[in-house]
Amino acid sequence: MTSQNISLYSWDNGAFIMIGVFALVIIGLVGAIFLMMNSKNKKND
């Protein structure tokens, strides 16, 4: 039963750093998508 309670990652391994990097990448991708959408809208006008 104890083996089922082991988490997939340990906070001691710097997992919070990887989560932060992943969050920055996602924010960057979303920002790039919004910039592309805005540039397409400006070209159509």
C-alpha cells in the first residue's frame, strides 16, 4: 500500500524549477499565438 502513495516526483529534485520553466514555455507559446493572431488581423484590415 505504501508504494501507491509515492508521488511521481520529489520537490527535493528541483521539480518546482522544471514546473516554472514549463509554465514560462506555455506562457511564451500563448503569447506568440496572440501576436500571430493580432498581426493577421492587422494585415486583413
